[in-house]
Amino acid sequence: MIIDCHGHYTTAPAAHTAWREQQVSAWEAGTTPPAYPSISDDEIRESIEGSQLRLMDERGIDLTLFSPRASAMAHHVGDAAVSLEWARRNNDLIHRVTSLYPDRFIGVCQLPQSPGAPIEGSIEELRRCVEELGFVGCNLNPDPSGGSWTSPALTDRSWYPFYEAMVELDVPAMVHVSGSATPFFHATGAYYISADTTAFMQLIQGNLFTDLPGLRLVIPHGGGAVPYHWGRYRGLADMLGQPPVESNVMGNVFFDTCVYHQPGIDLLLEVIDTPNVLFGSEMVGAVRGIDERTGHHYDDTRRYIEAAHAKGTLDDAARADVFEHNVRRVYPRLAAALG
């Protein structure tokens, strides 16, 4: 079985996206937004079957962990009430997708992380999504400000109530920022990758997993710059008087394979231990084109894993671990969802 741990609903029905624009405009004007539109099952099917589902079938991906579009979470827009309403609308829409295609999509939730709002406000939505909607994880934004980094580091105790709820519910979080509020900070090319790297460095500097050994975090996009600079981070841990990265961080942190060329995947698999690598593609997402050097889509990450297997970088067992077993271990609620 091949499980993609990183999928977003980037093709949500137009009425959903239009309502968000109306919601934001109403907030800016100090008025009440219109009622959320009625979206039919057929509209959802049309948005899924010609995009994500078609590509999953073409690429041989059996199941996708599916969450709202990350760049559209936009926690820096509006206030706490706006963020909560938007999160719930997104999560309910994801739930409808998973209900229509229960064998192909499993839900991962957005959180209502308005800047400056206590993280406790996200616990209720996490519980609702996990306990009522059957979701298996969440996306946690380490910087709800959209690029100003006004929130405390992920190791700060202000995050602990949310982490404790995660541990209680036995769900991981993918550490994933949203759209950039800074024009010169390109969202997917700069902000995403730097945020992944920043989150990892924060974890090196703290002792989060000593306090919460059951906590699991997924850093997407191949871990940002981390695998490429692995020696730097090992050395910094030593200089800072911190325990080795392998024992202080990597027992609880996992990287996905959303790296869009073969040398990058090869580096990831060479540097990072196989148990810490989860298959992911983020299709249809940040990079949608075809690589003229290969003739294949950049985000067809299965091809890179298969090529690594073919040349002996991964043996049969390691290939199966990356494609399925590691994801199941990190997202243990998948077992009940899959039956």
C-alpha cells in the first residue's frame, strides 16, 4: 500500500473560495459575512475526480492524508473569530471529501491559530475533528503571523496544552506555515522551506521531547534545508551544549518526501534514517509543472522513491517502510480508519 502523508485540497469548489473572500471583506468592513454557500456532493466529486483522485490513480497512490489548502489558512487575516469560522468550514469540507471517498482520503485538520490568540483555542477544534470527524492529525502553524515570527518557539511552554492534547488523542502534527504576509518572502519557495528549517532549529535548542516523549511532529518539504546541512545542525547542537540531534530530536520528528528532484530525494534518504522518512507528494500543490529533463511532473515523488529502490539505496523492506509502514506508525489512528 502507498500512503501519501501530505495532500491539500487545492482544488476546492469555487463557491468555497469565493465565500472566504466575502468573509474577509466583511471583517474589513465591520459587517456580517453572507451565509456559507450550499455545495453539492457533485461539485465536490468534480473538484476531486479530475485532479487529486485522477493523479493518485495514475501514480499508484492508494490513500492520501488530506487537509485544507495550507497557503489559504491565512491565520494572519482577520481575528480569532474569523479564523475559527474559516477553519471549521475547511475541516467540514475535508470531512465531506473523506465521507465520499473513505478508501482514498483521510482527514487532517486546520487549526484556528489567530496571531496572539492562546493555543488553547485550537484544542477544541482538534478534538472535534479527531473525535467527531475521524481525522488522524493536524497542521500546526509555527508562525500564524505570516512571516513576522511573533509567536514563541515551538519549545516554549505556551504550546504545551496543545501538545498534551495531541498526545492524549494520539495524533501527530505537521508543522506547516501558511501564506506569506510579506511580499518579498515567496510563500512556497522561501517561506515554507525557511519555516521548516527554523522549526527544526527551535527543536534542537530545546528539550521538548524530554518533557513530552509521546509527541510526534512531521516537518514537511523534506525537512527544508536540514538534510542538506545535517553536519551544521549536529555541530550546532554540540556547540549549544545540547544532546545529539539523533537522540534529542529525531526520535519524535519525521520528514516527508516532498522534494522534487532525484538528487534531493537521494540526499534525504542517505542522510536521514529510513524510519524518519514518510512518503508525501503535496500534489496538486506548490509545483504543478512537468520537468523538461525527465518528462514527468515534479511532484510525482513516487518515481523518485522507486528509482532509489532500483539502484539499491532502499531495499524492499525500506521501500515498504517509506511508502506505508512509517506513515502508519506516526499516524496510529490510521489503523482504525482503514479497518
